Amino acid sequence: MRTTRPISRRDACRRIAAAGAACVGLPRAAEASAARPEVFRLRTILASCMYGKMRLEEVLPEVARTGAAHIDIWPAVHGDQREQVEAMGHAEFAALLAKHAARLGIITRYDLGPLRLREELLVASELGASLVVTGSRGPAGLKGSELKAEIVKFVEAMKPHIEVAEAQRVAIAIENHASALIHEPDSIRWLAELSPSKRLGIALAPYHLEQDSALIGRLVRDAAPRLLHFYAWQHGKGCHQKLPKEDELLQMPGRGPLDFGPILAALGDIEYRGWTEIFMHPVPRGIPILPTAREVTEAINRARRYLESCLRAPAPVTPPEGSR
């Protein structure tokens, strides 16, 4: 009599995730090999924390409504969907993704930091995600040779995690974050240059940079070999002090003063294939950016329409190097 080998939980999750993938588009390998589109288009991903701590059952239907196919799962304090995944179990989460024709693209884990990611890389691989986003560790505010030396140390410390990431076919993206080693333009450029693997790169957040779209566009080009993720997020009036909601929303593309046109043109120039995440932080953390899921989705779609209008506009002319 023929016996059937039991299916492991990991295999079950992967099969369910693959079934969901069939509903929303190409699998990862096919995406990577797809022909270059004639016109650059954004590949958006939905951040779960934009909905605060709403249940995954309420958030996942919004993925398709925002024009995305993938979700970025965030933990506390910004949301708690990562904790919800553990509470329901990986197989049930994978089934829920498939039910709503969504895929897991990113797990964000600033809480773990870059040196405690091993288990999370395994979970990301199990559930079909291809990216884990975190921050950097090390002294902030360095310049010149001191900055380069610290980034060399950081990259060296990341090598065991890079090995796991390569084995699991998952990448690690480091956000440029205030008061961190990887923060300002030079630190981003050094990380792009010194990273020994395409599995270690940059999640670029304009919010934390000088609000100069030409400068950010040049930085996109400089970081191109290791640019893994892009936040469509501007500073506006900040995100640390409670403000009227309209002022908080100035972080969103199309509401605040930052012109995303030159930035998107730079992304097109480098043939960027990563995700774009329309983003902001509410005050306090852990609440939705607007009271209801419908309102959150409408705000994201408003920002998406603005970004798409930037892509339709004539491409800005980049000034010669000597004229900057």
C-alpha cells in the first residue's frame, strides 16, 4: 500500500501562499524575469500599520483596494499585525492571505534591530515574503572616515545574517533613520558601496532627509545597486508632536510641499523594481492614520493618484554635475 508523507506546517504555508499568488500575479521568480515594461510604473505595497491595530481580517481586504498585491506586516508599537500572525498561526495567516488574493511581501521589524533577525528571516521565507526591513545600529552623527569605518564594522556584523538571507532567498533592507548610523546621504552611499551582497540594502525614507527632491533623486541614483525599498513619505510638519489631522497628513505624497516628480524620475532611470510604500506616522503610534479602514484606504489612494500624476508629467531635466 502506498503511504503518504505528512505535510509539514512550513510546506503547508508555502502551498497556501502559492495558491494566493496565483490569484494576484506572477510568483517571485517570474516577477524577477519579467520583461522590462515600456513605461516605469510603481509597484506599491500596503503598510499594515497605516490601519493602526485593526484586525488582519479588516486590513487584508484593503490591499487590493489600494491597487497593491502585497502587504508589509508591522509589529507593535506602530501596529500589532505581526503579533496577530503569531496568535492565529502561520497556516491560518497564509490561508487568510489567499482568501483576500494578497501576498506577504515585507515584514518590518525595527523592534528586533539588525542583529536579531535570524528567526524572522526564516519566518519571512516560510510565508513567502522577500524582504525584512529594520534599522541600523551604531553611533550617529559621524562624518568622513569615521563614518565609513563604522559602516565597515556594521556590514561585518551583518554577514551572518546575510548568509541566512541568501540561503532563504530573503533580503534585509536598512532604513535611513534619524539618530542612527545609517541616516544622512553619505551613510546611505557608503552602505550601498560596502554591502557585499544584494541581500543587504537600503530602505530609503525621504522623511528623514533634507526635503530637496533633486538631492533625493541623486541619492536614489547613488544607492541604485542596493536600493531595495522606497517609502513615499515626506516630512511635512513631522510625526512626533500631536497636530491637527490635516497637518499630520502633510507627511503623505501630494499633501506636503515635497515634489516627488524628480524622485520618481530617478527611480525610473535606475529601473527600480522594488516596492513603493505610501506612508506616514500618526501621533500617537498604534492608531490608524484616519478613524476607519475606508478613510485610510481613500487617503492612500489619493496619494497614489498624485504619484501616478507625477509619472505622467514630463521628466525633469537633471542639471549637469558642475552646475549643482
